[in-house]
Amino acid sequence: MRPLALIAVAAAMCSACAAEPLAPVAAPTRASFDPSLIAKGAQLAAIGNCRVCHTAEGGKSFAGGRPIETPFGTFYGTNITPDPDTGIGGWSEQAFVRALREGIDRDGRHLYPAFPYEYYTRLTDEDIHALYAYIATREAVHAQNRPHELRAPFNIRALVATWKAIYFERAPFRPDPARDAQWNRGAYLVNGLGHCGACHTPRGALGAEKKDRPFSGGIAEGWHGPALDARSPAPVPWTAEQLFKYLRTGLDDVHAIAAGPMDPVVRNLARAPEEDVRAMAAYLEALAGPPSAERRKKADAALAQAKAGSRANGRGAEIYAGTCAACHDRGREAGSGGALPLGLGTAMTIPTSSNLLRITLEGIAPPEGQPGRAMPGFADALTDGQVKDLAAYIRSEFGRAPAWPDVEQELRKIREERK
Amino acid sequence: MISLDVNGKTQELDADPATPLLYVLRDYLQLNGAKFGCGLGQCGACTVLVDGRAVFSCVTPISTLAGRRITTLEGLGTPEKPGRVQRAFIAEQAAQCGYCIPGMIMQAQALLERTPHPTSGEIRKHMSGNLCRCGTHMRILRAVERAAREP
């Protein structure tokens, strides 16, 4: 059945599918929680990336208001501070658990899966308890939630009940006894709190994970979340050690600099327990599996190219030479920047031009007032024609792949957003 | 030969198309307002305007500039007759060593051309790619605010 027809039928069936409201409670006091529990909750919240979606740019932590672009419209992160009127101050732990496990708010309304309860449903009782202690002890901020701006029919909240009935699988995390403790810890964090699949797993027309192809590449706010499984587009296969370094610092010499929605993720993971990030890295290394002989050969070629630098001619190559090479091209030894040689990055090898175009136009910048690596954006320096020439050159020279079919369309989209 | 429009004058140049605009301004055209800071687009000392937008001239190859309007510090005014943003920077004595100031002025000019009355937050955000090592940021911010007030 076509997705929209499915929705219509389901809407007729399910107009009264909301759950029971849970009674409001007085917000618990800080003294009612063990400080070590709050500290544990803080580390878990860092892995869960909670602050990012629930904090507006320049706004107070967890007070909501951040726009999250999706194919269904714009969601606004909600206020999860303990303010009783506008936040979740009146939520009992039971209500908090229900939201994370079942995607239902205190009033009994279904939550949109933009809140990743598909993943949080796998959390243990102890972890949810610690998260509750942490969230309940944040500064209460009075800030009304901004209504989501969703396209019809996605703006009909009752439809979420149907969506859940079809796609939402409520199941705790089940460790694999055949694997070691570190792998299992990593699996729990990556598939639960870390909700990595939210961006790295492809989704169908109704936004549900394609469960038969987990971690084979997804989308995130206009960016492509590269595949993390054996389809990984990384020119050099990742090792657990490199993944650990990247997840902690956002940088690995032969792979990547974190950009776009991944930047806040690594900023948060820098504060998570080291052994947890190591476990995630070990799990992800195993997920990709040992590289084939052919992949190793390609990796050697990419590493050799990174050392040698580029030599091509043409319009795109000229722009690359004058714009990118000072930092990105070791063969030229022009600068002290030491930025990633482009032949090692995934933005060049993924199936869409979106990430390369976004980085080229917008650059990479740390959040306002925070330290971090920066690359200037070239949206004002380069015309559309020049960006296309540059992208074509970079794709062929460093991505070693056929031209992207979507450059025109992606470029128009990004230019439109910047207006 | 490459033809460039710099401060309203057409300049014919015989240079490698990948040459950064900054080198051409300083070495060929003796327009020394834009400074070489890092050569990597990381400090903003080389900022000029291209079609009214601030760009880092050290990472802008001249091959990208045919038919586009380039404005340098020299295009905003002269020592005898400084432009509005330049006057504001002088009035606020916004320079210590002064090396970053040409870039700061061009960045501020780009802001005010598009946003004549920026908020203090908008000024900070817009200027954040330009670095000053001496620490005259507060004076620079005041200078931009002053320029926005003046006709």
C-alpha cells in the first residue's frame, strides 16, 4: 500500500489512540538525588546528545527551541528543564520512563519519533534513573515550546499512534552472549542512548528505519550520514583506535574532521566516560568488519595520493589550487594548516554531493565562543558555476568516482537556506 | 591575461590563474591595504570585498574573479578623505598594532552594506572570523557600532 493511503486508513482507525495522562508531581529537589547519580546522568546525557536538540542556538541549556529540519517539516526541540509550566518539572520518573521507552508524554500524547525513543526504548532502568536525576536538577527555565511546523498530514499527531503500531518495536537491549563485554557495551550505547542509527541508517517514506539495512547510510538535517557498516565510504578502513580518537576529538588524521550534525556529537562524547567511547568504537569497528584485500589496496592508493598531492589541470583544479590546496594538499606543502587531504575524506566518496557542498559553502566553525577547528566558508567567494567546477574536480580527483548527479539540486537547496 | 575590476579600475594581469588575489593586490598592483596574515583563510587580515561580500583574498584565486567587482581598503577612502567605516575606526582608535584592522574594516563594510543597523550580537557573529592578537576587540566593536550610527 502506498504510504499516504496507509496513513489515511490508519487515521480513520486510530483517532483515539492516545494513552492515559499521568498525574503531575512536585518537581523533585536536588537533595533527593545522590550527587554521583546526577554525575552519571550527565555523562549519559552527553552520549545521548540531549542538549543539542533541546537547546536553541545561544539559548539556555535544555530550554528547547532548536529547529530540526526533516523531510516532514521542522520540529522544534522542547523545553525539558524542570520548569513546571513550560518544561517537564511536573513529570514523575514514571512519566519520564514512559516518554523514553514508549514515546508518550505526561499528558498521554504520542511523541513524534524525532525524539528518538525508537532507540531510548533499549535503555536500562538504571540509566533512565540517572538521566532523570540529571535532567530534574538542571536550571528551570520558563520558555514556551514552539509548535512544530509539519507538512500535512504529518501535523496530525494521532497518526503517530499508527506509525508506532507499524514501525515501533518496544524491546529492551539484549546482549549477545557470543560477544565480549566491550562489544556488548558498545552495541548498547550505539543502538540505544547514542541513537547513531538516527542519522546513519536509511529511512523509508514515513521516516521509519529500514531495519534490513542498519547503518548503511542515512540523512541528517540536509547532510548525509555515511554508512558505518561494510559499505563504509571511508577511503581508509577505520580502526577502533581511530574511531575512538575521532569520536572524542572530532579529528582523525587519515579520515575526517567532524562537521555538520556530527560536530556537537563529538563535543558531547569528549565528556563521556572514556571506556564507553572505546566500547562504541570497538562495536563500530566490528560492525564494518575486516576490510577486503581490494579495500586495503584502495586505501594504500588513497594514502599515497595524499602524500603526493594533486597535479591536474582545468577550471576546478585551478580553484582547488588557489582555494583549498594551501591547507588540504600536502604535496604543495604550502601551509601549516595540515587539514585533511581530500582523498582521505568521506565527503568525496559518498553517493551525494551534499556534505562536500555544505562544507565548501558554509565552512566548519566551532559553536559561538567555543574553541575548535575552523575552515572558512566560500559561499561568498565562489559563484555557483565555480562551486560546480570545484565539486566536479574534487569528486573525480579525490573521490575517484563518477560525477554526482545531484550537484545542481543540492547547491540550489543550500543557497536557498542561506538566504 | 586576466582582467580584474579593482576599486572600479580595470587591471590587466599576466599571472598564473591560481594566484591568490592577495598576492596580485600587493605584488602587482601595490595595493597594500590587505595584509598577509596566515595565508590559510584563518585570520581575516586579507579580507576584501567581492561583489560586496567579504572574502579572504589569500585563498581566492584570480581565476574566480573575472567579471566580479573587487573592493579593497583603498577603495573605501584615502588618508585625506577616509570612508565612513574608516572614520569610525579612527574615532574609536580601534588599532593597537593595526595589522588586522584593514581586514576588520572590510568585514565591517560588508556587514553594513547588507545590514545597515546590526545588533551587537550580529556584529560579533559577523566579525568572528577576523582575529586581533592585540585585544582591541572592544574598540573594534564600538567602531562598527559608530559606523552604523553615522550617515
